[in-house]
Amino acid sequence: MIMIFFLFLAAIVSFGQRSIISLSFTGITNEQYVQLSRVEIRNLNTNCDTTIYWPDTVLAINSLGINDLHSSTSELQVFQNVPNPVLEDTKIWVYLPDNEDISIYVSLLNGNKLNLFNQKLQRGFHSFLFTPGGSELYFFTVCNKGMKKSIKIASSMERSLSKCTLAYIGLDKEPFAVNLVKGSGGFTFSVGDTLRFIGYYDTLTYAFQDAPTSSKLYTINFPISGISCPGLLAVTYMGQTYNTVKIGTQCWLRENLNAGIKINGTQEQENNGVIEKYCYDNDLTNCNTFGGLYQWHEIMQYTSTPGSQGICPQNWHLPTSDEWDILTDFLGGYIAGGKMKTTGTIEAGTGLWNAPNIGATNESGFSALPSGDRYRVDGLFYNLGTYCAWWSSSESYPEFAWMRYINNDDEGIRYWGWFMNEGLSVRCVYDFNILN
């Protein structure tokens, strides 16, 4: 059975109709759907987060916009509370078409009325603050000239109060001018924000990020094997989120590095204080899929010390040739390439490698993709789909450095001393061994 998490984020679109973004999550591993235990969501723009757990799978965050009014502005209107469900208190807006008397009452499911409000108010948007008395389902009802409008308010308060309260805040001249919605636990989201998601299934985790603007289904594809590093599930660096993978006692980034500013392949990367990257065919979407391509001096940030941090995140560094050997030896030596490659082929519509993708199992969780390379002579790009090569931070000969590479036509991983001005991929390794 497909277990799907629903995260409802209501996104305000200026001068547009109400828009509810429904983000759905499903997990898959070894081509089988699995039940996610939870999904953590962090807004990288506002640095706030929330978590949805199975079976509590719904987080409803409702929004308001200037044109959320019905086609006729002569009708009484009540807008869904923000947030819902309620943890502490929540704000409710009422639109009154004329200067008139209104009455408001809050009732429980059994019909008991708990709060009453009667007052003559001006035409416009009026806001109220509602605080529930406990974990209940409430009905907020507004009456005006024989018309009734109601909304349902769900409360998930952990503590109980003696009674619920309703306070009139006042007339809002521009009640919905801020393009921001707020959810339970202080989670906020506005259109254009980047969200980071971490999905959990059993002992497996997978992180990714997106800036949703419409409803979307996310399929979290957990690696067949290979677990995240204990206590270090993912790393956010320069606007990108990278998963981790524990292989032996080492902790590696599960994706190729994608840091820096894109420059054209015909340009040389320079020591100018700005991290520069190549994207295959000068297409930024290729960087987003396969990571950036870099010259050796650029990744080292113009030092020559093996094991330097270079362009890696803090507490991570560029692997030395010896550290690459530790990885491949743990995976069986030459045949490690197959254990490091993602499975499937382009021809079968199941992967990103060209056929035949011999020996690919990705049982290590290293998840190698065929990122190709940038050729030093003409600045053009070659071998996408068939080849991936990663720099080490160890020099082999003057103007050459050791690298590791794998192909689609066998299961091996090879090493070579290669030209430093070639454009290759980068993986980072954690500064400390992971023992448990």
C-alpha cells in the first residue's frame, strides 16, 4: 500500500485567487513502496521547521489573498483560520460588506455555544484572535442579516484551559498585504521560499530541497543500501542540500558537489575569490542533476596541501588519493565501481547511465551519476551518460593530480594522474571517521 504524507501549504499569490499547495510524499526503495515514518521540512529562507509523522499526516496551512473574496463583494465572508490545526491561538478574518451589526459564536461539535460576540462594525476586513480551551473541534459562526457563515477549527493543544476565548483585534485596511502564511509550531512559508525535506524510513534517510509554487508529489527514493552517517543525515551548503552516506568508517557526501557560480566552458577558472564551476553543455540544469565540474586548482582554492578543505563545506575536505583507496578497498577493490553506480539506464527509462551500465548495484549508497567532463583543450563537454571522474587532493606529477573514474561499460573503478585544467566532479569526505 502506498503511504503518502500530505503537507498542505497555502501560498498567497498577490492579486490572485486563493492557492493551496498540496505537497505529497511517498517513499520507495528497491522498487517497492514503503511507509514513511516522518518527513522533516525546513524553510531555508526563514530558518524555521516542522515535522509530519505517520499517522498524523496532515498539516493544513490556509492562506488569504486580496482577491480571496467571492465574485460578489456584497456577501458576508469568513476566511479559514491561520494556522489550522491550532496549537496555541489563531487569527480569523471576517469580511463585512456594509456597516452592520454582526454576531459571532463559537460552538463545539455537540452544539454547546462557548463564546458570543455582538457589535456593529464598519464595512471591510475584521480580524479576531481565537484561543481554544483544549483539544477539540470548534465551529466559528458569523451571523449577519439572516445569513450564516461558518468555518471549522481543529485544535491540537497539549494543555487544557478553563475555557476558550475570542478577542476582537480590529479593522484591517490591508489585511493580506504580506505574502506570508504561518503554520503550527511557528513554521512559515511564502511563495519563492526554498524548503528542505528529509524523509525517514526504517534506518534510511534521504534529503532534498525544492521551492514549490504548485501542488506536487515527491517520491523519496531511498538507496537500496548504504545508510546515512550517524547524527549527520544531511548538510546544507551554499544553498544546496547534500545527503551523507557511511561507507566503512568514512562519511561521504552522497551527491557530487554543486557549489559556486557557473562560467562558460571556454573560460578558465581563476583565483578571484569566487568559486567557479562548469555545467555540462553550459546548462545549469545539468549542474543541478550531476553537480558541477571543476579544475583542480579551483577545488583546492589555490593551495597544494593534500586533504585541504578547498571548496568543501566546513568540517569536510577533498579526499586524498589514499582516502579514495580506503573507500574502494572497503568495497572490494576494482569491482567497487559497480557498487558505487546508480542503477538503470537511459534507454530503459530507469536511470541516467547509458546502456549497458554493467555491474551497477549502488549497494554502497554512493550513488554515482555519469556527469561527464569538461575537456581542457577546447572547453567543450564530453561523456555525459557514460563516464564520471572525481578529483583527489593529491598531486601525481607537476600539473597533474590523481583522480578516480568509472564507466558505463564495466564494473571497475580506475585511477589516473590527470591534467589539472580538466573539468571533473568533486566529492567531499568528512574530517572525522564514523565508528558506529
